[in-house]
Amino acid sequence: MSDTPAIELRKINKSFGPVHANKDIDLVVKKGSIHGIIGENGAGKSTLMSILYGFYAADDGDILINGEKVTISDSKAAIGMGIGMVHQHFMLVDNFSVLENVVLGAEDSALLAGGLSRARTTLKHLEDEYELRVDPDALIQDLPVGLQQRVEILKALYRSAEVLILDEPTGVLTPAEADHLFKILEVLKNEGKTVLLITHKLREIMKVTDTVSVMRRGEMVATRETAKTSMEELAELMVGRSVLLRVDKDPATPEAPVMEVENLTVTDSRGVQVVKDVSFTVRAGEIVGIAGVSGNGQSELLETLCGIRRATSGTLKINGETIDLGTSRLDAADMRAKSMGHVPEDRHRMGLINSFYEYENSILGYHRDPAYSKGVLMDLGAIKKNAVAEIEKYDIRPPNPMLKTANFSGGNQQKIVLAREIERDPEVLLVGQPTRGVDIGAIEFIHRRLVEMRDAGKGVLLVSVELDEIRALSDRVLVMFDGKIVGERGANAEEGELGLLMAGVEDNQTAAAGGAQ
Amino acid sequence: MNSGQLPRWADYGLIPFLNLAAAFLVSGLVVVLIGENPLEAVKILVWGSLGYGEGIGFTLFYATNFIFTGLAVAVAFHAGLFNIGGEGQAYIGGLGVAFACLALDQYVPWYVTLPFAILGSAMMGAAWALIPGWLQATRGSHVVITTIMFNFIASSLMVYLLNNILKKPGSMQSETRTFEEGGRLPFLNDIFPSFGFGYAPVNLSLFVALGACVLVWLLIWRTKLGFEIRSFGANATAAVYAGISPVKTIVVTMLISGGLAGMMAINEIMGSQHRLLIDFVTGYGFVGIAVALMGRAHPVGIVLAAVLFGMLYQGGAELSFEMPSITRDMIIVIQGLVILFAGALEHMFRPTIVRLFTPSRALKAKEA
């Protein structure tokens, strides 16, 4: 194998208006290696990969592939040069078969039949070569996400990709599926392919890459051989200062229950039971974590508890009051009135209105509070004063309540939501994916706030697909699989054990007990 | 995101101006094609609408209608609803005005009748928007479909009522009796003779319309209800998260929207015609959509856009009189072009303008 790098970037620059997303980026990716690119949200990783994949044109700078200077005008050109991309959100047609999806866009004749049978042979060949087994006739909608991702990889290989870019590939996978993915990447590497892995998870970088490059604020700040670096060093490079990867907290001193959920069942609009007979308790002064792979009923559970979604049956005891969730018509405002705060999983879709000013979002859901109104009018003075106070306390940047919310970064947007919900001092706080798309610096801050909330004697219910986060914060961990709580573990649960539960492996320890206490 | 990249003056001034300029440019080409001098045509149009007192009076009279229907569409816009039933709501609103006037005109002066006429027209207009609003809120039937269907129902209903129930006995006309003094709003020409509005029917409802602008501004940007309406319009999921009821918001917004459209009838019925008659709305409800779009659903913009469309109506009438080859239909073509550029193609120039603005701001950021 020659020493010519598979990809070389020289002085790549890209600006979006006033935002300099990529500044003089240099990058050398060795052929046949797994190269990680790590950085906080907004560090410019995605922009850089989009330039490489032809979505954006760089303002200036050179791209060299196999030592030759190239211009990548669109993704078709990128594919032509042997660059394949596996997106974070799969680009698959749900009701097409695996084979049809692989061929889609690369049909080599006007009539499908001939092309499909040739494709079937090629696909079979690829599956054997890279040990990527998928039934070519299965429909995408019937496949678990791990296999769907495999189809995405096959799609790229089918188009003769030599370089494979994976953008946050493990976000939707169980730990076991992620391990499997890493094995596939090893096989690809051994077959001489080059892999570019974009992620914000340090653990994955350490586990699978040969080389790692760190981006911060649009600049490439360092490139290290993975074997010669550590998670601490990488985290520091990402943030620009030393960070605490653990959450410092004392053991919980839980008191009386503040929220008791009994036999909760939720059916979605298609008539499918998404939450099945779930019971659990949250006590004052503890953080209860709900672990699970995305899509196993956690979202619906949160939405039902906070009054957005209707339950089929079940009861909720909150602050001593018993509510029949099957018949009650309580909405989100009513639940807030019962001292339940809610940081929703998806702040863009639900937690914030992006076109509103910051101060307007700082009271969203609390706008009827007499503290923020004068009769039918809103008390803009009081609202802005409160917004300024929260901005200061939560270090929201830029510190300007008159700015449109869309102009804040992910971490700061999340702080706006968190400030709004925590500062109303609820007895129970429901938190969904509190650090999704949030940079490390802000993660530390958010985690500390949640622990403070707990230490102040409030009950916190935390739903997260980040197992590290669940383990770092929770005093008790409940694992959800297929709408059921399949196990409960203490604060010091093993990752492997939780991973098995998340994958639906029968739990002997708590199955008999029928869920949580 | 897009509007965040432009300074306010460009968003609210430059882009509408460019849209308008494009509309007039294309209109000018049409005028050239039929063999007339476009500059001459513009001169007649502007002079006809703004050049003398009576012309201004007519322009303002039409503008009053457009303010009401424009506000109606704008309020619904803020909740993400597209109320294109202003036509029918205004028509039915006429019933409310007529009931108040027919009942009171012989006994009390106009200023006693007016509050009842306002209330009546708003209530009738709101009632006509209630069913579409309710169906949208609870059944998901799209208001665009239902409100336009209700325009036709309103039309038939009014023909029936005017021919069978409300018609003046012994008359051949499909209209009620003419109101007495107590059912007529004073013409502005009688109040301010020095302006020389002449026979133009512009009347006190202009001030009712301006008052409605202030109230709508307060409602949308200063009240809790307005906050809920805007929240729902901008992000319905977030609104539900915030405990805002979609059903209540949709129904209440449609009631307000319908009420504003209904109030247009005050200007036509109590202010000008002094009787309820067939087809007095004649497209004002639909033009309200263009007015709201062009005015960026903001009362100040709506007043400006309403005056512009008032000019097109009045100046257009003069134009077809002065240049017979420019028929009444040609005027409608020109109005249509303005609606096309201001409304449907509103985003045509935006990307270019955004591009023109961003690099210069980037440079400034660098220098700073």
C-alpha cells in the first residue's frame, strides 16, 4: 500500500454569513485506517464532511483524493470519486426491500428486472466479503435500526466507495449493536477501505479509531494517534479547558414518594400499545433514570405523564393527589399547576418556539402565571426581568433576551428550557434527553443543575438514550424495552448488564418482581 | 431562519417595495402590449386616486374595506390558519349591521346605533366562521376548504333572505328599505368639508377600522391570548407542550377573524349604501388576503397595503374611464399581478436580498 493519503484537505475555509464554520482546515486521512473526527456541536464537523461529500462548496482550499486535486461539485461527484456517506438519519425508503434500496439511484438500465438480478449477485458478493448479512428481500420497515444501518453501509459499498463517512452512527443503536458496528468497521479496514467516523462520544473514538482529529470552533485543533492519547486529553482539546467527565455527587437521601405511576398503558394513534402496564415510583431527593434504546416507549411515557398524550389506563399519584390517567382530561398546563416541570426530549419540536424572542420562550407554558401578566395583558416588564435573571443564572449566551431563539446554540437553547422549568421550582421534574446536541461544557452545567435539583429534595425522572448519562446521574435505573420496564438496577449498574436489558434479554433478577418497587 | 438574516427595514420595506415594482413593471408591459403609454397610465392611476379630494375619498373608502378584511386574514395567519372565507363572513356580517340599523334608525341617532352595528356585524361574521373553525379544530377539516364553501352558502343564503324575508314590500329590488338618519354614518365630507372629499362615500367607519388595527396589535403582541395564538401558529407541538389548547385556540382565532371580516359591512352598509343589498362584498374579502400578505400580517403594514389596493381600485376605475382600451378587466389583471407578486411570489426576491445582505454583514463582523 502506498503512502498517498486517501483524503487530504488543505486550508479549507467555509463561512455562512458571519459564521466562520471552517477555518483553514488541514486534514490527512491515511488509506486503510479508521479516522475519528470529534468535536462539540457546532464545531464544524458536519460542515467539513458536507464539503467532502459535495453538499457545500468550500470558499477556498484544496481537496486531494489519492493525491489528486479534485473538485467535488455534488454528492454524485463524491460517489464517483469513491466517497460514501452513512447519514445520521438514514436515507432509506421504508416500504422498499433491501435490494431496491441498495439499487435506488444506481439503476443501470431503464428496466428494473435485469439490473435487479445483477445487483442481487453483486450484493451477495459484498455481503460475503464484508460479513454484512442482510436479507435482500426484507422490507426496510421490518428491520431493526442496526440492520437498517447495515443497508446504508451496503449502499455505499455497492457504489464502490473506498472512503466511508459515518455521521454519529451509534446514536440510535444499543450498546451491543454499536459493538457490532465497530466489528464491521474493523472488517472494512482490513479489506483496505478507509473510514471517517464523526462522533461526539469519546468512548467510541478510543475504542475503534486509529487516528483522531479534534475540532473546536471551526478549527482543527489537534490530530492524535488514538493509542497515544486519553479521553481526558481529547475532552480538554474539544472544550478548550479541562472538564470533569464524571458527575460529582453524594449518594441520594430519598424521602417520601412524590410521584407514583401505576399500571400505565398508552396506545398510540395507530392502535399499537407503546407503554405497557408500567409502574414505578420517584421519591423526593432522587434521580430515577429510564434507560432504553430510542423508540421503546420512553417518549410516550414522558408525554403522557406531563399531560400531552392521553393514556389508555393507569393512575398517577403526584404530591398525594391521585389522578386516573385513563379518564382525566388534564393537559400540560394542568400538570404544571400540579408542580410538575418538564424538559422535553426535543427542544426544537416541542420545548421552544424558534421564531420567538428568548424572553417569550422563557415563559412558554407559564404565560398565564399572574406573575407575568396584568389582566389579559402580558406583563412584558416582569417577563423580561425574569428572562434577564435566568440568562445570568444559567450563563445563557449571548445574554440578550431580545434575540430570536433560533440564533442561540443548542446548548444555550437547552439552558433556556432548563432555566424555565427549574426556576419555577417544581416538586417533580421530568427530563428527556437533557444533553442531546449539547456541547460538553454545557453538559457539565446541565448535569450539575439536575443534581442540585435532587439535593434540594425534588424528584427527577430522567429519560435518556445516552447510557453514560443515565449511569452518571441516576440513583436508580429502570430499563425500558418494548414499552415495558424490564429491569431495575442501582446507582452503580454495570454497562454490560444494562445493555443486555436494553436489548430485551430476559432479566432474571427483577422479572419476577414485576418491574419497579 | 430566513427572516432572521435580514434587517427589519429590508424585510418590511425593501422586499414589499421590490415585489410592487415588479408587479408594476409587468403591468406596464401589458399596457404597452395593448398599445397604450404605460407612463401615461400610471399618471392617470395615481392622479385618479390621490390627485384630488374626491379621488382620495374613494381611495380611503375602499381602503377601509381592505383594512377590515386584511386584519381578518392576518389574525388567522398568526395562528397558522388560512381564512379565505372573509368574503362570506363580511356578507353575513351585513345582516348584523342591517338588523341593528333597521331596528334602531327611526328612534335613536347614529352614534347609538353604531355600537350595536359593530357588535352585530362582528357577531354575525364570527358566527359564520365558527363552523369552519370548529370543524378544523375537532375534525381536522381544512379551513381553506370549508371557509370557501361557506362563501357560497353565504351567497345563496343572502339571496334567499333578501328576496323572501328582508325585501322591502312592493319593491322589485333584492334589498331592504333604506335606513333613516339613525342608521347612517356621517360622511367624512360632512365632518371635514375642507378636505373636499366631495361625493366620495368615505365615512366614520375609517376610524372604526383604525381602532380595530390598534386592538388587533394589542391582541396579537400584548395579550396572553395573542401569545397563545402566535405560539400555536409558530409551533403547534410546542403550544400543546405549553398547555395551550389547540381546539380553543383555533375556534377563538376563527371567531375573531370572522368578526373582523364581518365588520367590513359597517363601511358598506351603514356608511355608504344605507341599505342591505345583494353582492355588496364583491371581492373585498379575497383582496384582504393579498393585503394581509403584503402587510406582513401587521396592522401598520395592513393599513399601508389597504391604501395601496384602495388606490388600485379607485385609480383603476379612473384609468378605464380615461383610456377606454384599458377595460375594467385590465384593471383586474393589474390587481391580480400585484396580488401575484406581493402574495404568491412573496419569496421570489428574498433569497437574492439575503445573499446581498449577508456578505456585507460578514465583512462588518470581520472589521469589528
